[in-house]
Amino acid sequence: MELLIITAARAFEKDIKSLLKKAGVKTFSYMDVTGYKDQEGESISANWFASSIGERQSVLFYAFVPTLTVDEVMLKIRNLNESQESESKIHVAVMDIKRMNNI
């Protein structure tokens, strides 16, 4: 079992929900978050937030999933990121779960 964590610009919310369902993730949680990046010394065109403020409305997804499902999600996210013309990408991280109380 692993913890899948996905962050992205809010514009990707529907894409991520669809991607998770197609990968077989039946249960997940998500919430709106504010992303922040310190852009001091960085040109506006070079940052993925594409604004001088450094904040962006984002979305955070998380789910407990089997390892094989993680591989499927990672592949789908990579394919989606490669197909996007946007500088903003979907970011994903995976954490190994050693124990859970409901397994």
C-alpha cells in the first residue's frame, strides 16, 4: 500500500479525477490549496505560476493505493504532462505505507 499525493493548478482538477478513475483508484480525497513559490530574482516568463505574486490556486489529491495502481497513475500523469502545452505540470509523489489500521 502506498500514499499517492498529487498537486496541480486547479485547471487540471477534472483531468486528474478522470485519470484516477481510469487507473482504478476508487477512493481518493482532494481539496483546494494555495500554491506558493518564491520568485525573487526570477523572470515572470520563467516561473510555472506565471505571475509575479507567487501564489496560485491549486488542488491537492491524495489516495491510499496498491503499488501496481501507483505505476498506472504515474504513467498516465507523465503522458498527460507530455501532451500539455502549458508550462504548469501535474506533480506527483509517492510514500510507502508501512502500517495501516484498517488492512
